[in-house]
Amino acid sequence: MVEIVPVPRIIVVAQSKMDHPAPPAPRDHAAPEDDRPPTCPVCARRLAIIGMRSGRDEAGGRVRRQLWGCPSGHATTFRTAGVFGPFDILIDPPVDVPGHGVTA
């Protein structure tokens, strides 16, 4: 015959601060805008990353250079060390890009 023995329940009354990390500090309302890419000077759409290239600077440190461009093909810019450079405005945007509203 098997005897069933009741087991008392374990109740957690308080949790230590180590169980849950502290919530992040509230950011300024303008701060999320700082992380967003710039907008195209022609159509005001957000730029998208096109490509990336790693290299070395004069001191031998690693440098990552990113090429960003307008989804409609109006402009491009480079981002190096977290800073966007000047825009290169493209005179003739691509005409054969399906799905982007650009037609011949």
C-alpha cells in the first residue's frame, strides 16, 4: 500500500533585488531620435543600410564604414565611427527598381 504524504507549499514572500535587474533609467524624449538614421533630403524617407566595409585607421585601429542610401535611390551617405557624413545626391534615380514606385 502506498501512503500519500502531504507536502507543504513553498511561498515566496519577498524577492531580492538580485533576482531582477534594475529597470533602465528613463531617457529623454529626444534621445530615440538620435539612434535613427537621417532622412533623405529629397523625399524625407529614412535611409537604409546598403553595405559595410571594415578597415584600419592611421593608428591601426579597426574602423567600420557603412554605406546608407535612400530606398528610392535619391541619395547616399557614409557612416563612420557612428557619425553620418554629407549626402551625395543622385541626379538620376534608378528606373528599373520594382516595388519602389519608380517607373520609366
